[in-house]
Amino acid sequence: MGFRSAVLEAMNREIEQRKEEWNSGSMQTIYFGGGTPSLLSKEELTELLQTIRTNFIIDKNAEITLEANPDDITPEKLSEWKAFGINRLSIGIQSFRDEDLKLLNRAHQAEEALQSIRNAQEAGITNITIDLIYGIPGLEISDWIANLDLAIETDVPHISAYCLTVEPGTALESMVKKGKISPMNEDQGSEHFLILRDKLIAAGFEHYEISNFGKPGFHSRHNSAYWRGKPYIGIGPSAHSYSGNTRRWNVSNNKKYFDAINTGEPFWESEELSDATRYNEYILTGLRTSYGVSEEEIATLFGEQFRKHFRDNLFLWDLPENIQEENGRIVLTAEGRLVADRIISDLFWVDRWISNIS
């Protein structure tokens, strides 16, 4: 048995082992991601989906998403994916400019990215989300606008856009340190974000999460459930799961993962989440979204002391340019989202407050 086959067999066994954990009714979403699931063969994907359907009740209208790179998308694979029940594609476009793709070390080219979207639409998969990156060194305002215009012209109903971060140890970091490219300009990144928001809203998209824009009826159901704190099960190496009170994560090493499953040893670690941790996660995910957070929910879910802490610290940012209240919920404005990390950090419950009430 090959290495990849061993990992996939272990994933099928994990699905079978964990079916008793799910007590939240039928599954509303399935997401194949965390790598390159588009490289799976017809037989491998068929087996995974069959194992899922055998062990869990899947809603007949479930959103089933598959992540794919443009260079992996072919008419033949699209036909197979659609036949398997894949009804949503997440395509890692990143940019429609070849110079950006080269800088980001992507394997595909701009024309290939466009063709992958056309092929998916022609195959009848119209629920498509694409990823774009802004704040790329050398990406001028006019280039970013042209990128967005092209994305809008493709008629995809969902776009996720992220500001480039230079990760330690990457080739990009090395080029910045050597002066081969300029470091990211924070002000330009903010301008890119505001242009992104204005153009996509004008094109009929709803800005429902800081990095996500969807046309009505095309918000990511999978991610939205995560942001609202719904339980989920993650399968495979490095996968995370959440029950509402407990978080668990699988070992990241592939060999350790399938060896442990084959020998019946634990292949995960877990932690019971404190009220403080659950409150912080509620603030973190809620304020990133258009539905925001509610003082009433905070009191109900975590206790009155957390509601008081939230209100006492909100005054630091409670200005019309940062925060607004809609139907009893606190949401961030467009400008507030530019400093969301700072606002959220100030609202977190940290050890010094915990020690004051213990």
C-alpha cells in the first residue's frame, strides 16, 4: 500500500470511529480542504464520500465544497466531482496577474485561472468562490482595481480576499530581506481593502465577514456555521474538531496519524474550553461578521460578569466611525474592520480579569 493510500484508509477508519460523536442531526455541510483534495483520484474521492454517507446522515441539500487549484481543474474532473455530489468549488486564484502569481510561487498562470472558472461554470457548477490576495508588493491601486473588475466579470457569486502576510522562513521573506522586493505598505493594504469593499458591494455582493463577500444566497454555509460556534468534526492529519465545549486536534504527522489509528492509540489532543476561552472566541468570530455580537447573548452564554466586561471595554472604540448597533447587535463599520484586531483584543477576557473575580 502506498503512503497516500495508507493516509486515506486511515481517514476512512477515523470517519467510522467517530460517527457516535455527532449528535447535531443531519450534516448540513461537508468541506474537502486543507491541502490539495483536487488531486484525489476518482476512486479515492468516491470512497471517502461513500464512507461519510454510510456513517452520517447528510442533508439532501447539504453544501459540499471542494478546494481546488486552477491547474488541477479539468473538464473530466469537473464532471466526476459533480457526479459525486460536489456542488461548490473553492478555487485558489490569488491573482489574475502573472507577475503576482510568480511572486507568490503559484503553479498556475492568469489565463489558466480564468479558464478554470469558465470550465467549472460550463460543467454546471455555478456556486464558486475564489480567493484573491491584496497588499502584494508592486500591486498598484490601478492593478488591484483591474484584478477586481476581472473577478466581477467572471460572475462568480463569492469572493474571499486576504491581505498578504509574509511568513517567516518563506522565499518571499528572503526576497524582502535581500531588498529584491519592497515590504508590504500597510496604508496601501488598507486602501486596497476599502476599494475591495466598495467595488464588490456595488456589484451586488454582501460583505458578511471581514474577508468574505457573497451575493445573496451564496454566503459560505460551512464557514458561517464555524463563525457562529456550531459543532464540527475534522477528519485527517492536523484536522480540528469542535463540540461546543471541547476542542480537539489530530496529530499533524501523516505517519504518526495512520500508525496510531492502526494500533488503536490516541491520534489527537483535546482541551475543555473555559468560559473565558469560549467568550473570546465568540468575540473574535462574531465581530468579524456582519451579524456581530449581542450583550444579551454574552450574558446568557457566559455570565453577567462577561457582559459587564464587554460593556466596560467597548467604550474605548464606541465611536460612529468604528461601531454601530443594529437590532441589538454590535457590528463593526468598514473603517472599524480596518482595526478589527485591535478592537477585538481590547474586548478579550484575559488573566488579570479572571484573577480579580477568583
